[in-house]
Amino acid sequence: MHRQSARDAKYEYVSDQARFAELCEAWSELPAIGLDTEFIRTRTFYAKVGLLQLAAESGCFLVDPLSISDWAPFRRLQSETQVIIHAAGEDIGLLHRLLGSAPANLFDTQLAAAFLGAGFSLSYRDLVSRFCDAELRKSETRSNWLQRPLSSSQLQYAADDVRFLLELRNKLDADLRRKNAQDWFAEDCRRLRDGAEQDENPRSWLSSYLQIKDHNSLDDRSLYLLQQLCHWREREIRSRDLPRNWLVEDKDLSELARYLGKFASISSDRIRKAPWVNPKFIKRFASSLAEFLTQQPSDSPAPRRNARFAPLDHTQRGMLKKCREAVGKEAKRIEVSPELLCRKKQLQQIVHSHSLTGSIDWPPEMRGWRQDVLAPVLNRLMPVANP
């Protein structure tokens, strides 16, 4: 069978504000547009957007964000028209930063493929090969997208990356409807969109300490301090636009929390005496840390321990194995990728919570259709104690 090539993809390069607004107005009449972004994030916390690629029925459009100052037309567009993105996580985070909002109606083609059992993290290139019978090149993956002018090969690569999104959406959406899985898919797309908004909510930063693996080894006082230190770091990396570990590494925050937990009060002098912590970090931020830790509001939620990182004993490991087998069977029954239904780390949390309380504490990302599907299965394996 002859496979088509994307080499002849046509595109318009858009660097004029008036033309951009005109196109956004025209696109708002469409049921959907395809979108991708090219960006660089090597020395910053936030990605630096170098190009926006859009696919409409009339062709591909490459928008130069360095030449656009008014994003209001595009903000209105993404609130009215379905936006098709492949593996949307980073892109919607970038859009939220650029526009102050994420697409109201998102269609993630990678996620759709997982709901159809095609693979949990299928690449755009593989998805196009499988569903559109076309081959794409990936020659410009690590290009400098902030350079100007962009090369012809960069522009062609960028156009190729959205050329098939409309076709993919039509085929995947039809398959989702035949499978009657469109509601589950829409729920996960909303979760992706809401996640981008939640990431910039300062209240959510109070949970960032849960990503530090050794937090479970701290006593309650030190765990509270780690929660506050990680909150401080989330604030600082955004205001300074620095990668998280460039400001301070996880291990330094853990050691500082462990040390300060021994004392009833905190001061900059005490922080400066902390052993096993990067001295350059301490010297630079001791005063800022002391001020932050002594002025935290009393309504901060009490820290908890993440069962994801809690070691399982022999009995719990046996139950985890049974649960993974049950999840695999259920995923096969409903014809979705097993990782989409439940990841190992989520099952570990479920098993650990049941062993402690006699009931299942469903992780937030498991609530909704996943809990509906798995609750009958896991409740048989792990019945509620003393109902």
C-alpha cells in the first residue's frame, strides 16, 4: 500500500496582528481547530513559546508569538471552538500562561487513542501512521524555536505537526462514539484542562511536598515545615522563572525541615546553622525563609503522608499483585489501555489505604469513571471492614 507523505503540506506564516485577528474570527465559525506549540524550556520554569501551529479546514497556519501583542482574539476563539491537541499537558499549561485560560473544549488525540486501546502514550507520528496511513519526519524536534528567521525545514516540520489533527479527530471521535466512550473521554479532557489551571493556584502549592519521596520519614513537625518550604519554593520558582531544582534541590528542603523540626521557634540565625544543606542556598535565602515560615497563616491544611511512597509489606505486595491482575482483566474487558484505567502507583495508594483503614481511599485522579468501573472489582478483593 502506498503511504502518503507530509512533505507537501502547505502553510501560511502569520506575523501580522491584523491578519491574526482576522483568522481567529474566521476560525471561530469552525467546529474545531488543530493546535500545537513549539517552545524551549532549558533554563526557566515557564516554557518560552516560539511558535503556535494551527490547522483549519483551509490549511495550516504558523503564528509567530514574538510578533503578536494582543491575544484577545485567540482567547475568545479557544473559549468557543473545540481545540485538538496531541498529548495536551504541556501545551495547555503554556496556553494558560500565555492567555490566562485553557481551551474550554479540548480533544486530546493521544488520550483518545488510549481509550480505544491503541496504546497509552502513542506518539503523534505513530498515530498518524496508524490512522492516516502517512509518514512524518521528526528532524527538528530539538530546534531553537526562538531564533529568527525560522528555517524552511523548521516551518515544514511545524506544519506537519498539525496537518493531520482534524483528520485524526474525526476518525478517533467516530470510534469513541461507536464504543460509547465519549463521556469518559470528555471527563479526562476536562481533568487535563482543569489541571493546568490548578497548577497556578497558590493553594495547590501546599501539596507539592507530596512529590518528595522521603517525606514519609519525617516526624509531624518536620513534615509541616517541609510542606511550607515546598510552598515557598513553588512561589519563588515562578517569580524568578527558574527550574525547580536550580533554586534548591529536594534533599536540601528535606534536610532543612528535619533540622528545624527539632526547635519550637525559627529564626534566620537558626536556619544559617542547618547542617547538610547547600550553604550557598542557606546564605542567600535564610532571611526570606525565616520570614515566610514565621508568617504562614494558621488555615494551612494539615500535611498528610503519601501512600504512593510508603513501602508495602509482604501481604500488601500480594494484594497489589492481585489488584493489578484484576485491573488488567477489566481494561481488556472495556478495551482500554491498562495504564489509562489505573497506574501502579495509584493501586499502591489504594492497597495501602485499605490496609490502614479497612476501606478504599480513592486518589483524586481515580474518581469519576475509573472509580465507577473498578469499585465493584476492587471491593471484592478488598471488602470494607466492619461496614
